[in-house]
Amino acid sequence: MKRGQLVFLTGTHVVNDLYQGAVPALLPFLTAERHYSYTAVSGIALAAGGLSSLAQPLFGLLVDRRHRGWLIPGGFVTAAAGLACAGLAGSYAVTWLCVALAGIGIAAYHPPATNQARAAGGQSQRAMSLFSVGGTLGASLAPALVTLVVGSFGLAGSWLLAVPALVAAALWAVQGPWLRRRGHTLAVPSAGRGAVASGHRDDWRAFRRLAAATVAWSVPYVTVTSMLALHLHRDLNASTAVGATALTLLTLAGAAGTLLGGWLGDRYGRTTPIRAGYLLAVPALAALAFAPSAAVAVVAAALFGLTMFLPFASQVTLAQDYLPTRPGTAGGLTLGLAMSVGALAAPALGRLADAHGLRAVLALVLGVLLVALGCALRLRDRVLPTLTPVATTTATAAEPVSESAGDPAG
């Protein structure tokens, strides 16, 4: 494992997903200053999330043909530029286009960065869990950053939101020469060519089962994150502060679950955290849906976040091993297109909540989670001989990494 490279990539994941989390955090300020309607705000959210999720598999196909490490810094810089310009734009149409550009930048980052993190971490699930937690951390920091910047300077100061990306890009540029002078090596993914040369075949049937589980995962998770605070306030008479606390605990528990799932995957195999996660998430969601008090609901929300993210790292690496000749496509579909289903289902579930209440919606998505459990229980591990990543001493500014002299080749 190349720990220095992995840590650096995790840092870039923090920066990239910071802009993913900044879009919803920016919406209240756009509504307040520009008087956008809820329909207009929903359109902006769809421009970011929907386009990003749909574009991500396309970037996966692109990096499967040839590893394009420059998409990593290019992605988060594009995301930063789009978000900063959205705050400075004068019209709704330009704002929408800028947010859409940010979503495309976010999408461009993930397939090459995920492939490179897998190359640096080898078969370690803990390595992928560390990289994944970087994204969770970035998204959780976004509301505080947006509130600090835009709350202090207004939308005119939104250009300051680009500072983290510019700093990360500068570090990306200077580390290449620094590494060359010290003779460090860089693990670079082979973009599927190594799998083809080794005779590995794609198992599309197993991948479709995994994708179905991930799709069925996204619907309850997106629903709970969007309706948790309302459920606590309307159904359980909790304050808004309690709702915010529950959302924070859900996010933190998800990060802890990602790390724990990586450890379980290394120790007991990848199917263990996947099956355990879905099995334990079902009673956690049931407890949340039918909680008799706010205290029970908050605890259930934390357990739900923990258990739902136990499978996360293992699902990413397992998808890549199901499609060893198309790792970028596997990662793009698993993290991108499948995740978009939850967001696309949100409007219909919102109408159902208006008609029948939030508990009815939570009960419905509990049934969806049972479908995910059924798919997860049918998954089987696929252990391939480790595809040796390209180790090069000519790391360029487009593909830098922080490396310690004692790291073995990943």
C-alpha cells in the first residue's frame, strides 16, 4: 500500500466533495437574495446532483480507455469555478448553467480518483474506506464554509469558495517535481488493460445484482437524509436544533460506518460488511419510522447511518472486481448512476408525504431497503489476483502523490 499517495488522494476527495455539499448549502442564500421560488431552487439542485450522477458513468467509460489523471485536479477546479460563478451570476439561467458545470466537474473527478485510490491501496478495504470518508468529510464541512463565507460577504463573496480547490491544485502541481527528486514511485491504475492481459472476464450478472442493491440503498438513504428533520419536528414535536443534531449524527455515523466496514472487509471478507450492513439497517430504519419519541428517533438515525455505510467501501472494490476490464465504468455506475435514483425518486416521495404523512414514506422505503437486503444476500465475493499497478518514477505535475520512503509498492 502506498500510504502517502492514498492520504493525498483522500485530501483531494475532501476538496471535491466539499463543492458537492456546498450546492444545497448555497440554496437558502440564493433564495433569500434573489427571491427564487421552490421550483427554481429544485431545478438548481437537479442541475448539480442529477447531471453529476448521470455524467459520472460517462467519465468512467473515458478513463477505462486510458487513465487520465489530469481529470482529478481538473474536476475539483471546475467544480469550484462553477460554484463560485453561480454566486456571482446575475440571471437564473446563468446560475443554472454554472451549477451544472460544477456538477460535471464533481463527476469528472470520481472515476479516475477512485481508480487511483484502488491502485494505491491494493486489495485493502480499509484503504478504500479511508478514501471514501474523505468525501463524507468534505460534504459535512460544506455548510459551515458556505455559511461563513456567504453569510459574511453575501453572494458577491462566493469567489472565496474556490480557495480550497486552488490550494489543492497548487499542491498537486508542485508535488510531481518534489517526488522525482527523491525517487519515489507512483501507483497508477492500468485502466483495465492489466485485466484484459491476464484473461479476466467481466461478470455482468453479478454486477447487475450489486447495482440493484446500490440503487435500492440510495432510495431510503436519500429519503431519510431529506426528511429526517421534518419527521422529528412534525411527527415527534422536536425542535429544529434536535433535527440538525440528528442529521449531524447521521453523517458522522456514516463516516464511522465506512471505516468500520473497511476493517471488517479486510478481516472477514467483503461480503461480511455488505450483508451485515443491510441486515442491521432494516431494524434501524424501522425504529426510526415508528419511533415513539424524538430520543429514540435520534438514536435510530445514528444507527441507520452507521449500518448503511458498512457496505460502502466493499461495494466499490467488489464492483471493480466484477468488471475488471472496466473499473472506471464500475465505479461510475456504482457511485453515480445508481445514486441518482434516490434523488430522482424524491419528488414522488415528497408528494406521497404530502398526501399520507412522513411515516408512510419511511415505511415505503423500508420495503425498498428489504429489496436491497435480498440482493445483498445473493452477492458473492470475487477475488482476483492483484493487478499490479504501474509504478513509475516519472510522476508528473498531473499525477502527484505524497510518499514516504518506507512504503512498499501497492
